[in-house]
Amino acid sequence: MGDLTARNPDLLRGTVELLILKALTHGRQHGFGIARWLEDVTSDVLHLEEGSLYPALHRMERRGWLEAEWGVSDNNRQVKYYKLTRRGREYLQRESSGWTEFANAVFKVLQTT
């Protein structure tokens, strides 16, 4: 199937924030780690490019869904680590159920013969 987001980048629009929040449910992470987690979980079908990832992280931090702090990565580089806030967790829970319902409805339509 390959990189679905490269073939149709509009598919990812509107879900970037949800995907980032989900990635952070496993603990604090820097931007590259978030993108790598998404690629791993989706077997390289979904990719978050820097031009989408970092503006979304900053937007979510301004909304109070994330907190950020500087730290040192595994390869000894200064990176900004993000972690989920209570407000971000609440948003994720609310939006996940709505998105799941929507995705299931689209899947039903596509499976109809």
C-alpha cells in the first residue's frame, strides 16, 4: 500500500492533532519520536512531515493540550519534549469516539455492494 499520506495528503488533515495526542499517551516524546511512532504503528502507511507536525505541536501547546520542556535526546541532542495534559487527554477521548464512529460509517459505505 505504501505511504498513503504522500499519495493523498488531504486524508491526514483534521486528524494530525488526534494522532499526535494518541502518540503522547505512551509518555513524553519529541517531535521526531512522535512521527516515528506513527510510522511504526501504521507499518509506514502514515507519515507526519515536519511542515505539519511542528505547527500542530505548537498549536496544541497554545491550546493547553500539551506541555513542553527542553531535554537531551538519545543521540545527545537538545530537543523539545512534549507531554499530554489533562485537557489534552480529555480532548483525545472526546474526539476519538467521534472519529471512530465516523470511520466506521465510511467503512460501511465503502463495503456496500
